[in-house]
Amino acid sequence: MSSLVVLLLTAIFASSGAVPSEVVVNDAVNVAVHSTVDLRSQLVHQKNVIALKNLGPADLNSYFFALNEPELRVIVFNNEHGRKLPFKKIEWDSNSSFYEVTLDEDVKQNEKYKLSCMITYANKITPAVKKRTFDEDQLVKFVGNVRFFSPYRTIFHHVEYLLHDPFLEVSKNATHLESTKITYIFYDTHTYAVDRVVIVLVKNDAFVVVKNIQRSIDVSHYGKIHVQDEVVIENNGVRLVGPFSGGKMKATTGWFYTHLPACTENIKFFDILGNNSKTQVYHFIDYITLKFNTRYPLLGGWKSSYVLSYDVPVHEYVLMDEEHYSLQMRALDYVLTDVVIESAVVKIKLPEGAQIKRVILPNSLTLENEGDGSNPDEQIIVLKGVNLFENYISNVTINYSFNPLYMLRVPLVISVLFEGAFLVVLVGKYFVL
């Protein structure tokens, strides 16, 4: 694409909507930007290392990072030592947004500052064709802005695309080409530069997504917390059509791995048809790994489901101070590597008689309900989330009160029932005699 076309696209984009009033761009310049875009998994990981320079007389204490990619994403900013930098998101339009990053030091005139931006995209790699036959490779494509989209002028920009498999086609001439790496170098890039590149490649990996996960956490003060995950997964790759052959299956699922707490007990794995014996458990110091396989391999467009249940000791996750308790455990734990969870529902059931005082939620989930009103003594907290990936694992904290004498209720009821039955038998036997 010629530089004239790039300028035209940029002008059209910049004129499509006014920059938000909160965005006050300081007199700075991006001296050098090194971007690495990792296309080796179904989630795209992009790292931008930015060296900026303050050209104005006033101190620079914030930096505006712009993004014009509509796909789902998780973004993190760090300084050059790896410490996180706080930021505020400012919406521009449906596809674009600004991020005002607060720097951890004031940058004086003519001084430089280095920061990095880590972005993880979901659904950025998509099928290049709608369907394929059994023997054909799976073709996928990546579409992205090869230029550095920024409200500041960029003097030097170096971008690399890392591939797991050799590419078939790339829409823009590269500065340097290798079988598994595409490199571009740009000088003096103007503000809000847009230049789309399309990379078509063979990727015979299954594109697995978690369509739905329903997680139940049953808290019992008798010693165990029971956890059960009902998971529906689907291969979102190119759909398979036509007859099967005896050759090797491409773009299909194999072994899956999930990680459980080190204190996990009574692990059970089964699907809708019953127990699935294709599982292996590996014990490590800090965690347990469950290796499993679905009952049949998932080809493009196929889905399956499974249920994973286990117990963990209550004392590992519930802190106690007289009648005040605090449950602190992961609302959602590790499911599968590099997948998007499209829908998640977490139901946390507290012991009967518990009274909820406070709920501290993870950022990825929202509180939907506290009990359904059917049983006033039973407290159920329902959390929901959509399109979760990358850093969705975090704790939920529930502070509640509970009278330990309530634990005697069930044993007393059972004892009374047995005593009553015993008396009925005695009385009945007396009258019979």
C-alpha cells in the first residue's frame, strides 16, 4: 500500500470523530517503538516498548495511548522495571479508545521515559475460509494495523510478527521476511497512522472456546468445600464438511490440561454418558494437574461437555474470628490454556444460617443475586461474567456471620427422628402385646 493511501486512510479516520475533550496531548514524541505481535496461539499477544521524549517546557506526568482495534482485549502498562502503571480508559467511538497512563515520575523537558504496553486480543485470528474437507489444512487470517496508532509523532517504529507455522500470504511488502517471522520498519510515522495488514497462514490447531461454564461452590463447616464445574467447549475453527478418510485428522483437539489447588481431594471427571477413563492426575508441590481428553476429538464446529468435581479443606479458604467468617477463594479457577470463556455463572452456597455482611468481587465478574428467597436460612450468591480471558483468575471475598450452634441443628433433628421412630416401635410393640 502506497504512502499516499496510508495518509488518506489516516485522514479519513482522524476526521471521523472528534478527539474526546479529556484527551489533552502533551508536547511529546515517541522516539522509538518496538512492537512484537505473537500469533503462535489463538490469543494474540502484543507487546509495545515505547521510548518517549518530553519536548515541552512543562513536566510530563501522563501519557495517552490510543488503540483502534475493535476486538476483545486485556491491556496492562508497566514501567521499564516491570512495575504496573495505573491508567484510565477514555472511549472515543465503537472501535477506538484512549488510555491515559499515569507515569510514576515527572519527565522534565528533553528527558526520556520508557514504558511498555502488553495487549492480549481475543478473536483476532479468524478462519480465512468458511469450510474445509478432511484432508485440507486449516487456513486462518490475522488483520491488524501495522503502524503505531498514536496521538504523538513516532520517529522510529520496529514491528515483528511471530508465527508458529509458515505464512501463505501477506498483503503488505515487509522489510524482512522469514518463514516464521515478518518484520516491518517505519520512520517518521505521523499521528493516528492506519495501515492494515492481512496475514494468511496455515494453523492446524483447534480453536477451542469455552461456550459456557457453570461453577458451584458449596461451603460446609463440617470440613470440606465441594466445587463442581460444568463446562461446554467447542472447536471454533474452520467447519469440517464432506466424508472422513483414514488419514491423520487436522485441526482437532487432543489432550487438555487444567490445574487444581494442591490440597484438592476426591477428583471426579465425567461427561453426559458417565465416567471418562481418559484422565491422568499429576501432583506437584504447588498445584495438581489434571490431564484429560474428551470422549471424541473435536473437529471444526463440534462441541462437547464435561463435569469436573473435587473437594478442598474448608480451613484453607475460610478464616474465622469467633462468629465472623471470611471466605477467600477463586471465583473461577484455571480452565484451559489460552481460551475465551464466553459465559460464566458462579453459584456460591454458604452454610444454612449464615448472614452475608460483605461481598468483594473480582473485576471480571458481576453480582447477580444473593439468595432466591425460597429458603431464608440458605444464602446463595450468584456471579456472572462474559468474554473472560487472560487474568480472569482472581479471588472473591465473602464476609459473613455464622453461629456455630447452628451446626447442631442437623444432628439434633436426626437424633429426634431416630428417637421418635424408636418410641413408635416400642409403643406399637406394647399395644400388640
